[in-house]
Amino acid sequence: MKAWRWINIALCLLGVFVFGGMLIYLHSLPNDFEARAQAFITDRIDAELAADGPMSKLAKLDGLPSDRIDALRVNLAASTRNFIHLAVEALCTCGDRAAIEDALLTAYDAIELKLKPRFEVLRGMVEAKYHAVFDELRRDITIFLGANLIVLGIALILALFRGRAARHLAPISALLTVTTLLTSNWYLFDQNWVLTIIYSDYLGWSYLVFLGVVFLLLADIALNQARVVSGIFNAVSGAFGAGQSWSPC
């Protein structure tokens, strides 16, 4: 029992440290966070503007061979992507803006003359989208980090003061540790799929529902002697023939 207690304490402390540290980082070093989020923001803007960007101009071309149109689509897609990437970098407060503006001007000069007005409109659209995407991403990450910090804080308190519930708390601590490791993975290796999960409405709300369930299980451990948790673990154990028995504590 003591071993489970110390394992829970260690796992919960790790989570509190990671999520608390990330929350401090997010609000104390906003420029660094903005720099890390550039690739994600570019992908989002590129996806959202695809239908309204310069590539839609090609849909009106007639009289050209299909392979010629396909080649133009590929070239224009690359030019559009590069232009959006540079326009996003120009909006970031984290880089050499003069050098980026020069690169953006060079990219603009290389665009076919009849498409230049479309790219001028595109830059305005990028500027409008940039702030909307960045603000929403920062808000979603703040909610994500804060919710995890609260749940892990409660789990840590239970690990410290409800020693008899250590065995019941261990699976919950392990689940929360998976989230801790995934978040650390984004910070250490700039994995944009973590930001995609947080930013997505469906996945984001699904995760908050998961945290709500975890919170109710922790409340059961704290206030109801883990009766519901014991019943759930006994049902799962019986379904898999594990032969483990859980009782209220």
C-alpha cells in the first residue's frame, strides 16, 4: 500500500509540475509560445483559406490541356503555401521582420501578374485569420492546462491524505500521466498534432468530458469511500478475468 501511495504522489507531482510550469510559460513567455505555434497556425490558415485563395482562379481557366492545368495547380499551390507561411511569419513578433518582409516581397514579385491582386487580398485574409487562430489556440491551451492542473492537484491531495485509497487512485494517476507525457512531448519536440487535438472542437470537448469523469471518480474516492470506483474496477476486472478484487476504502 505504501508503494502505491508514493507512486501516486510521484505521478501527480510530475503532472502538477508539467501543467503548472506550462501555464506559467504560456503567460510569461508569449513570444516564445507564438514562435512555437507558427507551423500550426500556418497549417490552419492554409486549410481555412484554400477555397478562397488564388488557386480558385484556376477553376475558371478554359482551353488548356488538363496536364497543363494540373501543373499550374501544383505550382500555384506551392506559391500560395509559401506566401501564407511568409505572411504568417511577418505577423509574428518573434523574428526578423525586415528580412521576412523582404522575402515576402520577393515571393510576391515572382507571382504571375494577373494573380497579384488575388495575393494582395490573400495577405489581408491571412492577417485577419492569424489573430483569430492564435487567440483561440491560446485560450484553448489555457483551458486545457488549467483543467488538467486542477484535476491533478485534487489527485495529489488524495494521494497525500487518503493513503488507504492509494490502490484505487493508481489507475487514475496512470491515465493522467499519459496526458502529462503527451503535453511534454509537444513542448520538447514541437509535435503539432498535440495542438491539433487541443484546438479541435470535437476532440477538445471530448477531452474535457474525460476530465469531468475523472473528477467525478476522484470525488467518489474523497467523499464516498471509492464505492463507485470499486464497482467499476471490479466490473472491468471480472470482464477480463483478472481476478482482482476492489473494496470501498
